[in-house]
Amino acid sequence: MTLLFQLKDATSDSSCRPACQSDAQALADLIVLASEGLCLDVWANLAGPGESPIEVGRRRAARDEGAFSWRNAIVVDEGRGPVAALVGYPLPDQPEPIPADMPSLFVPLQELENEACGTWYVNVLATFPEHRGQGHGSRLLRAAELAMRRAGRTSLSLIAAERNEGALRLYRRHGFVVRASRPAAAPHQGHWLLMTRAA
């Protein structure tokens, strides 16, 4: 079941809504923020002739399938389009094999995901800078909890950069605790933190 159906009529917060396909550009822009630009490296490798990385991101967000799809997203929209978004879905019950050719940047992230098997995973949580400090992250985390329960899962998980102090404060305020960490691969510094929260 997609997030679109899990969250329909599940929240009384009128500013939150399931994403639609026309939100693809905003979703692509928000994942660039959430990943600190990491996704642009992936998208650059997937670009066709004359296609920019952000155009690849928009195309992928507009797909009906795949983890990064509008169908797995919920947005905060106060009437003029998305200002914040969450992309999430249940992780498999068993670890995913890590391909030998996976770029080193992503190996620690996949290792941490594999330690969160069976959870409902918050892959992306981001707010455009001019709309931060207005509680949108909290709204989206409450929506994630509803989606988790409707998917029959009992805990949430996410991965955050240890240097992202603002995000860590938000997650801790919502009951997330650090469960595991991995050193970030160059050019990133510090550690990635796997954080989880039980229902």
C-alpha cells in the first residue's frame, strides 16, 4: 500500500496532504537539501544526453514506482505548493545485499538501512529554508507515525548527519535515539547516524 492511501483522511492537519505527480519538481529540490547534494551525484550518472541532474530527479520523483516516487511522499502545502516533504516506506524484513559496485558514498548508508530492517523508514524529510522554524518537520513526523501504524510496523527509522544539529534536535524531541553510526565516506565528514523510535 502506498503512502498516498495510507495517509488519506488519516490526519486532521489540513496543511499536510499526500503528494501528487505535479509535485515532482519540489520533491526533487527537497531531496537535494535533505541529502546535502549527495543525490546529485547519482542523478548525474543517470542523466541522458542534454539532461541535467535535477531534471533526472524530477523525472524519478514523477515515477509511479520506486522508493523515491511521489506515491511515497506527503507534503506540507499551505495553498501555494509544497514547502516541506517527507518520503518514506517500510523497509524489507531482511537486509539488502550491498552490491560490490555500489559507490563508496552510499555504502555506509546502506549498511545502516540494513540495521533497520522491518521499520518504517523516513528516507527524506526536508523543508525549504524560508519556511523552516514553523513546525513542518513535526507535522511530517506525526504523519510518518500514522503511515507506520497503517503499514503494520512498530517503529520508525531515519538516517541523519551528526553535524546537522537542527535535525537532530527535532528527531530527539520526537523520541528518536541513535541506534548505530557509520563514518561518512569522502568528501563528506563526520558520521551518519541511524535513529529509531518505537511506537
